[in-house]
Amino acid sequence: MSAFAPFKALVHQRCGLHLEGLAEARLFRAMASLQASTGLTDTAQLLTQLTSDAALFDQFVSQLTVNETYFYREPDALNWLVNRYLPKRLAAGDPPLSIFSAGCSSGEEPYSVAMMLFERFGERAKALFNLTGGDLDHQVLAKARQAVYGGMAFRALSADFKARYFSPYKGRFKLHESLRQWVTFCPFNLLNAAESSPGGPFDVILFRNVSIYFDQQTRRRIHQQLGQLLAPNGILLCGVTETMGNDLGVFELVEAEGVFYFRRAEPPTAVPTVSHQPPLPMGDKSDGGIGDSAGNDLELASSGALAPAAPSCEQATEKAQTDSINHPLQNAQRLLNQNAFDDAATLLEALLKQQPWSTDALVLAGLVARWQQQPHHAYDYFKRAIYVAPECWPAHFYLAELYRQGELSDEPLQRRQRYAAVVRLLTAAPTSDGGLETIAPPLPPGDARFLAERYLEAGNTTLVSTSTTQGVG
Ligand SMILES: C[S@@+](CC[C@H](N)C(=O)[O-])C[C@H]1O[C@@H](n2cnc3c(N)ncnc32)[C@H](O)[C@@H]1O
């Protein structure tokens, strides 16, 4: 075991930070500076000192956190929040509304919200909204309170905003006092919200570009902590690239005008029960099959998701969640093979309400929509599947088929790009399942690649793939 392992474990336990891979370099630097500042070289003594001295630990952690941030970062979500969501909330309830930036670093995020709210609501904004920023790192909090920034912090902010809200200050720029004082900053540990409570409940929690530093188990713990800070109808916004990794079943993922956010999960709605199930002609990936009482499995599975494991028993909960999606998927696949398209569509619609990011459900829903002669719906489902799993070659393939078969007016470039993606993906991984977790790909990967290559060679040929796609495409 490396001499650093107990330090990694201590940081992980107290702050959740996962110091593996590239992050190790930060740990080595922090260790060197810890040795220099304490004069201790013996690692056991250092560990004892670090464990018992809170200020020393804070100083150590400051060197381990990644504080990268800037004004107006990922503006689509901020624009939606300030110009769409918050005005609606104000119209519906009593101000003030409370907004919390969890992992605010040096303050650029909450101050961006402050500027945007001020633009929209003027001086009134300060009475309408409370703004708080919290961070584990005491050093960045001190910077946030000062509100003095250099060039890189402004890289995404318009010159107009900069001129309106900042004044030159010792070669840098200082935020105007009235905005600075509006935002409160406090020490805050995501792993221990109760002890380091920043107040609340909050109507909006920004949890952006923070979760990437935690493993999945820690993220789930953090969601539970954040759940305690969130008002009953509050929302949680993650960074654009983090949203999928935060869809952990603690909160419900919602999309509004292209922006994704989380809210408290409503109790799962029961997925409709299907009374009769034919045998399974198309493959699935279940190891034990689902027996001949498949008709009841849906009901059991969905009630299983609600009932079984005590909340402390994470594995059992995960299994129930997995079952609650796998069984309906298998049933939807059967219905599709039976040409029972309406039943399959109903089942998949309910499933996608619970699991909007299931690649399997999206691909099946796309295939069903094709059979229902709803090519635009099919297109949307396949596009979503590709968004979730760019490696999903079946979605690329069937999207191209929509063009080639004339179901959508042809876009030769798009069609070729999709077939080319199939060839590229299946050349790199010839037996890839295309990111499907439960159902087997609707056509064998070798066939898909062969066909895609032929269509690419031939341009818009008349080749038809009925023999390989019958019943699924
Ligand atoms: C990359 S910055 C993100 C800043 C800002 N939210 C943004 O999107 O630009 C991540 C911040 O999360 C903070 N952080 C890391 N672990 C934390 C924890 N356990 N509790 C609170 N903050 C934490 C770090 O100190 C760092 O300032």
C-alpha cells in the first residue's frame, strides 16, 4: 500500500474527493507542501496532525480542490433559470426565493446569477431573491467575498456586463458593492450538509461542475444531503456534461426547453400491465429469462421498485430499479415482435417517463414509432438515444434508414453521416452492443455494418434490408 493511501482515504471520507488518476499529482504536491509547512517528514505523524488539526486539514484540502470557474459559464441553463423558471415561480408564490450555489468556488457562479437577476428585475431583485454560495475550500471563499477578478474570469462575460458591474481595481476588476453584498458565502461540505448548513430550504440549488470529482456512491450520498436542503418544489441544476451521471434515482430528471434539471422524485407510476405475452422471438440479454408468467412480471417489477429494500440496503434498491426497467423492456420487445405496436408504445411511454435516458427504451420506441408510421417521432427517439449513447449504432442505422426509405425527406449528408457512424463504430468494435443494456441489437452488428457499407458505396441505392430488419425496423 502506498504511503499516501491513508491520506487519500481521509480526504475521501471527509470531503468525498476521489484522488485517483490525474488527481494524484495534486495530492503529491499537497503532501510536499504539508511536509514543508509542518516540518514533519514522517507520514504517520503527518496523518495524526492532519486528522486532529482542522485548520491544517482545510489548508491541505485547498490544494486538492479544482476551483476552475468563470462568469456566465454554461449560459443556457442560467438564462433559462433567470428568464423562464424564476419569473414563473415568482408569479406562483411568495418571494423571496432562495438560490444556492453548492461548490461556488471563487464566486463567479452566484455573482453571474446576481448580475442576470439584476438585469431582469432591477433593484427589486435583491428583495425577490436570496443568494448564497458555499464551498469546502476556505481559500476560494475568501476570494469570493473579496469579489476581485482577473482576465480569465471574464472570458465568457460580455464586455457590456463587465463595464456595467465591475470597476478597475489594482490592475484587476472589482464587482460593485451592492451586488457583492447581496451574495452570502459560507463554508459548506457537500458530504455533511447538516453540520455545515448554509441555511435553506433552497428553491434552486446550482450543483454545477462539482460532481465530476466524486465517485457514483459519493454522488448518491451528496444527492441525499442536497435533498435535505431543497425546498419541496425546488430544483437542482447540474452542469451540462454531468447531468447523466447525476441521474441516480434520488431525484427525478426533467427537461424544459432544452435545459435539464432535477426535482424531488414523485413515487414511480405503475407501468401498465400486459395481460398476455407471446414467446420471445428476438433476443434479449437477460440471463435467466422471465419465465412464462411474464404478464405479471411488470406489475411485480414495478411494485418491487416501490416496496422492497430498506433505504439503507443500496444493492437491493439498485436491483429493484434494474428489474423495474428490464422487465418492461423485454415485454415491449415482445410486443414489437408481435406487431402489437400500440401496446408497445404505451408501455415504452410509461417506461420513458421513469427512465428518460434508457437507451434501450429509446431505440425500441423509435422502432415502434416507425411501424406506427410516425417517422418524426422515430427520428426524435433515435436522436435522443444517440445523445445518451453516441456509440449506439442501431440508432444511427435506423436514423439513416428513415432517410433512405423515404420516411423523412432525404438529407443525403445526414444519411451518409449516420451510415458512416455505423461503419466507424462497428469497425472499432465489431461485436459492439451499441450501448444497449437489456435488449439485444435489433439486427446483428455484422449485418448492420455490411448494409451501411453497401449503402455508402452505392449512394442512394434501392437496396432494402427487409431480411435483416423484419419485425424490428
Ligand atoms: C470546478 S469548481 C465549480 C465552480 C462552479 N460551480 C462552476 O460551475 O463554475 C468545483 C468546486 O467544488 C468545490 N468542492 C469540492 N468538493 C466539495 C465538497 N465536498 N463540498 C463543497 N464543495 C466542494 C471545490 O472546492 C471547487 O471550488
